Amino acid sequence: MTVLEQQRARDDHSDNLEDTIASRFERQVAAVPDNLAIVTDDVSLTYRELDLKANRIAAALASLPSQRDQPILMFMRDEATRIAAMLGAWKANRIFLPLAPDSPQKWVAQVIEDSGTAQIIVDSSTRSIAALATTGSVTVMEVEQLARSSGRFVADRIASPDDTAFIVYTSGSSGRPKGVANSHRSLIRRCDVRYLISGLGRGNRYANLRSSGVASGTLHILLPLLSAGCLFPFDLLRHGLHKLASWLIAQNIAYVSFSGSLMRTWLSSLPDDLRFPALRFVEATGEPLYAQDVIRLSQHLEGDWRIGHHYSSTECGTVAAQIFTSSRLPDAGVVAVGLPVDGAEVCIKDETGAPVSPGEIGEIVVRSRFLAQGYWNNPDLTAKVFQTDPLDSSIRIYCTGDLGRWRSDGMLEHLGRKGRTIRLRGYNIEPFQVESELMRQPGVTDAIVLLHEGAPGEEPCLVGYVVAPPDALPSALRKGLAERLPSYMVPSHIVVLDKFPIASSGKVDRRALPAPERRSLELERLYVAPRTETEEALARIWCNVLNLKRVGIYDDFLELGGHSLLAIQVTSLVRNILRAEIAIRLVFEKPTIADLAKCIDEIFRKHNPPLTASIVPISRARRRETQNSGKN
């Protein structure tokens, strides 16, 4: 970034307290009217042309009979027209709700009911869904007709930076969607922070891989349009991830943002010698990022590039960030989300609200004047998570519900949702920790750990999903975990996939992950009967504990439904029947009858077996206990 570009960036993103989204956009129109503003598969619009289209829609929206506090729902598939409609709403000072064009009818109906919307703007591809989702009190309007408005737009009320700019709906913990309302001030601030992090100047080309129905998608629309750049939407559902690399090169894209899992999936498909000469800033956000991701991505970049990672949310925008360059690459392991950005103060607090010491885990709490306004039509939830700062009423405090801790270098580490902690068989399990260990295993490029409740009568179990080559063996992965984690943290099932399903938000669609199957004996492998007395005894023990009719010597304890509590029963029966004392972890390290029997036989085959922490003859174990008790 040259000195002149830096000065322009400061001018374009100066802290103008009176800026609104419309006024900031119109400043770009005046500065570069003939520059391209948006390029889609079907149309290219200059700033002048986009502004004219937005003004026509604004004129139509300004004449609507509904009140300003009744939001307008934007439900369209055509990207350029939808963006023009958003700008038109901001010009007319109307609140709107963006919805992804693939939103199901039930979700649309819930959003309409919760938001109190009066109008829904559609195009020809979404009209049928909208018609089914709306009631008689909601007017469905064709965006093509609005865009042909002949009326001259005259703003009847000048928007304030603190007016609500838009509402974005996300899933709620109650099972109902919740709408997060953001002001012009907070959205502009979020764009300014991201723009300065990227280090880009004016006139760059920005890709947008996200749906405008999510907050990040709208932000990536605004980022270029408020800084004289050009927006290039890329429809992943239409074109597929395999076409993205060639498209980025052909369009000379300088900026692209991924979720962590989407980026890992994409990187795994790239040839080693592929380079992106125009790409200057790549961002990975929303999900954990690993050092190997950054290093692998850097090998495809050229020139003066940056790789960014940050922590943000719909409620508070970007909170912390860090940048990697060719001279600054991360160490091994999980990448921290960075240092707090200007305008955001971060504190880690325990359950009593007291700050925790560095290295301790607690809830991430953010203090800022640029937070979201709250949850639309939900004052109780707003009051629960947003608080007014007692020292300055213009500043508020947001309890994120996310877990984090400060690293020794002052960086913030994000550890996932507070509610992600899994309580299983008396143990608290942090899925993030198991996921991190799965990522250490050979061939694994991504991992997710979930609690599977199972059918009625089935025991809940921990399930690990990994992206890995087809020949990756779940048993080998579990063995690797058993060497690094307590037995209760080793997933009962590991499902190997070639890629994770991706939702329209760009994040992993966890609801689309396949349910684990408890493999029957017939499906597991060719049955091999016990060959020795020890194997026969272990087979009877496993049948008893696992409630199975027969077990082969090469069947896997965990894949048959075993877990830590059942492993305790196995060790107890081995002690009583085989007169050997084995550690619980040995059942996970040697999860087949053949391997476990070999360990037991090896001990008793020796005339004077050495005592080990894993297995000892019961007679010698008791002798040692007696000797120890005699010393007390």
C-alpha cells in the first residue's frame, strides 16, 4: 500500500460521526462515477448506474404507507438487483431484513412473524416461496417493478448514524430465529476496521462468497462499495468450489474471505504449483484456523500478500484480529484470533463476572460504542446480554457467550461457544480440544466433534467427523487420540468424509452431517473366532459388556459401541476372570481382542514379568499392595 493510498484510505475511512451508509456510498459515486461497482455473471454496473437504480427503488420505498419501524424483507436471488434494493432502502431510511434466496418457507414465515414486516420484496425466482410464507397483512412486491419507478427520489427524513440500518436473523437457542439490529454507525465502523486490516487501497476487486442473508455477506457487499472498490459475487451453490480458483485468477481478485473449514476444503483441492498473482488479502474467520492452513495458503500467494484471521460476531463486529505475511507465519497448532482492534475492549470473565488470570478460560466480554443495538422485538434477551457501561452511557458491554483465554503473548484465543461444553458420563468435554487433537492425526485436514444423542434406549456418545483421504481408518485415528487424550474424550465413532457440507453462511452445516451408525457384526468385518483361551475369555467379556451374541477377535471395541464406562467393566471382569490387572487406557490403545489378548499373554508367558503401568498379574499386584500397606 503506497503512501498516497494510505492517505486516501484515511480520508475515505475517517471517523466521520455523521456518516450513514447512503452518504458514504454517494461519496464514492461522486469520486468514481464511471468505475465498475459490481460485476456478476449476468450484469456489470458502474457506480453511476448502481446509484441510479438504487434511487429508483428508494423513490418507490419512500412512498410506501408502512411506518419506518416496520422492516422490509429483501428476498431475491439476483445479486445486483438485491444490492440496489438494499442501497435504495438505506437512501429512503427504511429498515430491511436480508434473507438468503435458498431460505425455506418455514424460516421465511418465522422471520416475517417475529419481525413484524409489512412488505417483502421478491423477484421471479422467490415469489412462489414468499407467497406461501406470507399472510394477508404482508404485501409482496416485485423488485423489477420497483426498479422501474419513474418517481424522483427525495429523502423526506435525513437518516441518523444511530438509526437502525438493517436486521439480520440468526438461529436462536430457543428454537426460534432472532433478529440482530445494527445501526449505520456500527456497520460503517466494521467496514472501516476490516478495510484497514486488509491493507488494500482504492479500486481493488473484492470477492463475496457469502449469502447476503447473513451479516458477514452484507458486510462483504459494503466493504468495496464504501471504498471505491468493485464487488464480484461468486455463487458457490451454482458454480461449485472447484471453479473458484480459476475464477479468482481470471477476475484478478485481490480480496477473498472464507470460513476456516471452507478454506481447508478449498486448499485440499489446489495443485501444488497453482499461484494467485493478484490476490493480496485472504481472510479466514468464523471457525478455528490452524497454522498448517496459513502455511499451506501462503505457498499459493505471490507478491505483497496478507492472510488475516479475526474473531467477530453479528452482535459486536470484529473484536480481535491478527495478520500474517511472508515474514511472519504462525507456529504450530491453533491460530489465536489476535489482539483487540481499536474501539473494542475485551475482558475474559468467570461465572461470577470476575476477570480471570491469563491462561484461564472464561467468557469473552466486549466493551464498545459500536455494538449492535440489540435483538429486534426482544427486549428481554437484549437486556440479558447487552449492558450499558456505568461510566459512559454511549458505551455498552456485550456478553458474547463464547469461551476464550489470553495467551502468554497477549493474543486472544477463541475456544468456541460456552454452550458447546459436552457433559457425558459425568465428564465435561470441550469439543474444541478433541478437534485439535484430531487435526494432529495424519491426513486429517478438518475436524468437528459433536454429541450424538442416539435413538430412544441408546446411550449418547461422542462422534468425531473428519475430512481425510478415503483410506483413513477410524480405528487408527482413535488409537492416535487414545495416546493423547483421556479415554472419556475419545469419540466412540469417527466418520471420515471427503468434505464437510457447507451452509449458505459459508460455515459447516452441522445438521447435514451424517448420523453415525453402530455397525453390526456382519457389516463390521469378516468374523474371526477366538483362537486361544485368553481370546475366548475376552470374547465372553466383551459379549457380556456390549450385549452382543458374538465378537470377532479383530472387531473394534469402540466401533461396537464401547465407551469409558464399559471399558471400566471390561477391566473389572479381566481382573476377576483372567486374574490380570490392566489399565483402562489399554482397552483404547489395544481396542481389538487380538491385540489385548497378546498383551495379557505376553505378561504371563514370561517367567518373571516386569511390572508395568498398563498390566500386571493380579497376584503380583496384590503382593505389591500388601508390601506398600505394610510400610504405612
